[in-house]
Amino acid sequence: MTEVRARAGWLPLPPLIYVSAIAVAAILGWFYPLPWLGWPLSEMLFAAGWLAVLAFAALFVTAVRAMTRAKTTVHPNRMPDHLVTGGPFSLSRNPIYLADTLLMVGIGLISGNAWFLLMALVASFATQKAAIEGEERILTEKFGKKYRDYAKRVRRWI
């Protein structure tokens, strides 16, 4: 069953939130740069940024792989066929959105652009309101007690 979800969220493609947030952060950083920490802290944050980008890649790939193995859709606007609770989904109910947030944090730390850190918070909040809460309603309707039990065990983000 891969039909388009009925009213799961008001945004047709939730990753657009993150793409928009990245664009806004880059533009704001160009025109209105915020102060950044100096050496040696900036070097440590640069390294932490690369770790966040690596964490993004690992989390994103393992989440997509888990969904593919479960033979359910990765597309956020399709009805899932199966509830995936293993792999990264055992740590976060939304590992792909968490990965997107890690990417923004990583870019901010690498570039020294504090707007990325602020926009990562905005994007994660917007994603929760525009997509996650609707997705959770759909999953509750489709999987019932199985999803409610999973939601009690595993946090929404981390």
C-alpha cells in the first residue's frame, strides 16, 4: 500500500524545510554574519562539525537501509507498509529528520556560521509541527497499539 497519505502534514515534502533553512542560514550568514569563537575553540568546533556530518551520513544511510529492508516506503508522503522499529529507529522515531538536523549543525560548525545552528532549531521545530505530528497520527491509525507501544519506548528525536 503506497498511496499518498491523507493529510499527514501540510508540507508536501518535509525535506524542503531543511533545504529552505540551509538557504536562509547561508544568506543570513553572508549578509549579517554573527560572531564566532576564536582559536582554539573554533578548531575544535570545526572537528566536531565534521563528526556531525559523518553522523548525518551514517544515520541517514542506516535509516534508509532499514526502511528498504522492511519493504516500506522512504518517501515521507506515502503510506508506510510496515512499522520499522529496528536499527536507528530503536534510538529515534525520526532518524532521517534527526540526520537532517545533524547535517545543519555540522555545516554550521564547519563554516563558523552561527545562523546554521539557529536555523537547525527552527527547522527541527517546523518539521515536528508540519510533518512529524501528522505522520504520528497516520502511524497510530494504521498500526494502533503496536505504534503506541513503540512510541512509549523510543523518543521522538533522541
